[in-house]
Amino acid sequence: MNILVTGTAGFIGFHLAKRLLERGDRVIGVDNINDYYDVQVKYGRLRELGFSEGEFEFGKRYESQKYPNHTFYRINLEDKGAIEEIFKRHRIHRVCHLAAQAGVRYSLTNPEAYVQSNIVGFLNILEACRHHEVEHLAYASSSSVYGLNERMPFSVEDNVDHPISLYAASKKSNELMAHTYSHLYNIPTTGLRFFTVYGPWGRPDMALFLFTKAILEDRPIDVFNYGKMKRDFTYIDDIVEGVVRVIDNPPKPDGCWSGRRPNPASSKAPYRVYNIGNGAPVELMEFIKAIEKALGKEAKKNMLPIQPGDVPATWADTSALERDFGYRPNTPIQDGVARFVQWYRSFYNL
């Protein structure tokens, strides 16, 4: 298949593109390579995908030197003309839309970036799918959409109308927009609520990367909510396996769906939403212990109150994913952290 993957210089997009390429799909990758975090990590991922390091010009087509079936474009999602041109050049069968402005805390100080990338950009992807007869649009949502919900584990059938960050609100907006296009234009869409993804080539703004760097540099780590946080950490390979299974299986209308008792996770349109998480929340202090063990060094801890926009706990109910795809993520936190640390030392020659 010809699969458009947005965000291929990003964490999940890079791993997904590599997986699809290695199984024989043609991947058209796009990314704007912004400087939200260290661009050297993004360029490193692109090198792994076969693109030589250097400045990538916006709108120019690049071919991988490693994968003959991989093409890359540097574009902004809000550039409707650039997205339209890519869909015209390539017969796109399926789309996995992972590119977005990420980060809960960053959305408190830079809200405009989220509206442009996550809402305007997503609209441009939807419009392109509509006009080019795309077979399936899978897209990244987030566990952040659960917001003030305290019922655990988080179920895709729960109400998610109380987000507590603009980032979360933008992801909830994506789900609503996708349903509208599934209903109006019969475009199969699947939203994927990711739960705290970690692993090799991870994002430098995430806790695992920040903690590892600080501990190795003998600096204290910031431990929010005084360590009383729980996260459903999900290893990157588990995420990618779930995403691939979803891409391969476009949703059909739910014949049991009723407007009198509407199920938020499905519809009479070809629309679905799934959680992808490990289904086993880990306490922050246990997570830190796993990092300390992998590094062979104890962390200095700076205990702080919870940050605005953060939730104290996440926990994924993955029963829908298991039911429809026979799949459940299961990588133990100790194994995943050890693999990240091994990659980190190699990437930075430590």
C-alpha cells in the first residue's frame, strides 16, 4: 500500500515508518522538523530512515538512500496547498496522521501553535482524504482527553468532555472532526488514544529522557505531585504493533449503535476510537527506580507540586483493542527503560 505517515521525524512516526517500510509498504513521510525539542534527535531519526543530514527545504521531494520505497517532504500541516500537492502526486491508499504540536505544559504558554497544527492542520488532512478517496485515516489522539475523569481504568466509552489543557482539547476536537467526516463523506477513521509512550528515540521533553539526562549529569530531577503520580507507560514497539493492526483494518459502521444510547467509541458511520496503553499504571517513584537501576546511579530528587494541566493518574482499558484486534501491549517497564538507556548511551556516545 501507499501509506502517508505524518510526523516521520517524530518519535512514533519514525518507528511506524520503519516498520511499514520493512514489511514492504511504500511510505510517503512528512514532517516540519520544528524546534519544539532538540532537532538533532529528529535529524538522527531521518538518518536512520535513509536521509542524509542537512537542511531540508520546504516542499521539496527527498528519496531515501536506505529504503527505495520511502519519500519524504518537509511541510507544515497548516499549509493546505502543500498537503494537497502530496495527495495529487501520490495515490495515497491510507493515512496515519501522527504529526501534531505535542506537550501539555507547552500548550499553556503557546496555545496558538496547537490551534494551527492540531486543528487547522487536521482539517487539511481530512479535506485531502475526502477529495482523494483515501481508504482509511488513522490518527493520533491522546489519553489527555480523559481530563477530569477519575473513573479507572479509562474506557473509550467514558465521557471525555472535561479536558484540562488546550492540548487535550485539540485532541478531543480531532475525534469530533473525524466523526463528522466519517458521517458526511463515509471516510473510515480511527482515533488512537496513546498512553505515555516511551522507548529508544523518545522525545527529549518527556520524563524518561529528562530524568536520564539529569541523572547522568548529576543534576536533580523534578518529581511532580511529590511523586504521587501514576502513568500507564507504553513501550514504543507495543504502540507500533497496535497502530499497524489498526491501519490494516478500516472500521465499518457499528450495526448495534443507537442514537438513543450513543456509544462514544463507535458510530453508525465508519468511525472508531481505541486506547493503546499497557493497561498497568506504574507509580512515578517505581519508574524512577527502573531508570536508576538501568543507569546504575541514584537520582537526586526535587519534589514539587503537580503542574497545571497534568492529571494525577492514567490507566488504559484496552478491552476494545483486544476484542477487535486480539492484541494487548505488555512490555514490562524495566525492560523498556533498559532498552531506552542502552539507546541513549549509544546515541550520545556515553
